[in-house]
Amino acid sequence: LVVMAALLRTANAASMPDDLILEMADVLACKELRTSDHPAVRRQLFAATTNLAPRCPHIEVSQTPLLGPDPLRVDTLLSFPHELLPLLLLGITDETEKLGKSALELVEAVGRTFEARKATARAAKRAAKAADSGAQAEEDEAVMETDAMDVEMEPTVPLLPPFTGRPGAGCRHLVQQMLKELLKPVLQDVKEWTVALRTAAARQLYTLVLLAEGKMEDFLDTILPALCSAVSDDAVDVATRVVAATHSLGSNIPVRSWMPLMLDAVKGEQ
């Protein structure tokens, strides 16, 4: 991370090629860094992640460990979501309160930009295809109904910090769009033999379940066995996060969807 910080301080950020950014993202994704017990390492990891961008202004990583969601940084994170978003999602549940809140703030900002771009693209498509004002009004009404539902649907289960309410629509939709890719490595890591890896996976799994909401129904056949196995983990933090994820999952998924799978699992153990 010291070398990474030096590169980010001295490199011409405007001219960094995409392949270099992807290579540096691979370094930051190293499991030993993501699951470090040292808060200073995790702070530097988060700072390096948010600075890893060809369009970001030069910022001294060592002097600014926690960074806010300025427009250039948000734009870059949307340019490399598959590489950088998992690191930020993990940072949300960091034990360091300030880091967790900063990560959540940045993910929310990325989500708002993502949603704004979708709205712009939707409007352009509607303008191009709508043959009459009636068709346009019909689609506008559907969008308004969706927005109203977003306002009304608040979490019905207690939330773990730093969450204090339902995450913004933009970050939820962004995670839902990438859910299959984000979920696979997490479900693998939650079965790892080292406590640090299982803890990090459980933390990220909780965040994914919270953001995915009802979209997680498409992955019940893979997530339910993982939850059933991890809920009895000897590590308290792992079990706590898994229980919280299970509560959130149950509050967003109809019983008729998960009950048959759970009954089959119980029958299989008999």
C-alpha cells in the first residue's frame, strides 16, 4: 500500500491507462489487505480504492485517508464498478465507524449518479420511440409509481451500523444489476477456513442482502445453504452478520419462495 500510495501521488492521473487501473485494482483486491486486522491498513486500502482513477484529482492518500464523494471520483467508480465496487461494499461494514460511514456515503453517491444516468437514457429512449404523448405519459406514471414505492418501503428489521434506514434507490439498483457477479465470491469466502476471510465475507453478504432486497429471490438456491451453514459459525461476528442477513432476506422475500427450499434442506438432513 505504501508503493500504491506513492504511485497515486506521483503518477499523472489524467493519463493512467485502463489496463494499469485494472492491474492496481487486482492488487487492492488481495484478500490479505481486505481482511487485515489493522485499521490503518484498511483506511489506506479504502483511500487507494477511491483514488484509483484516471480522472481523479491528485490527492495525498497518506494525508487524506477518508475521501468524500466528489463528482470526478464518483464518475471513475462507475467506470470500473466490477473492480472497485466490491471493495467499497466491504468498507461499509468496517469496524472503524468513520471509515464505514465514508464508504456508505460514497456508494450512495455512486448510486445516485448511476440512477441519474439511467433516467437520462430512459428519457432519450422514450423521446425517440414514443409516437404520441399518451405513451410517454404512461411511462412517466409507471416511473412515478416506482419512486413512490421506494419512499414507502422502509426496512422492517433492525439494521446494523452504519445503516440507519433504507439505502438509496440508486445504489440498490446498481448492486441488483451486478448481483450475480458480486455474490459468487462472497459465498465462496464465507466457507473459508480462516476467520478473517469468513468475517469479511459475512460482512459483505449482509450488505449485499440489504441492497439487493427482493432481487435476492433469484439466488435463493445458493444463498440459503450458505446462510444455514454459516449461522452456526464459531466466530461471533460471522454468526451475527449472517443472522442479520437472514432477517433482512426474510423480510424481503415471500415465504412461498424460501419455505419449500428450507423444507427440502431439512428433509435432506434427516
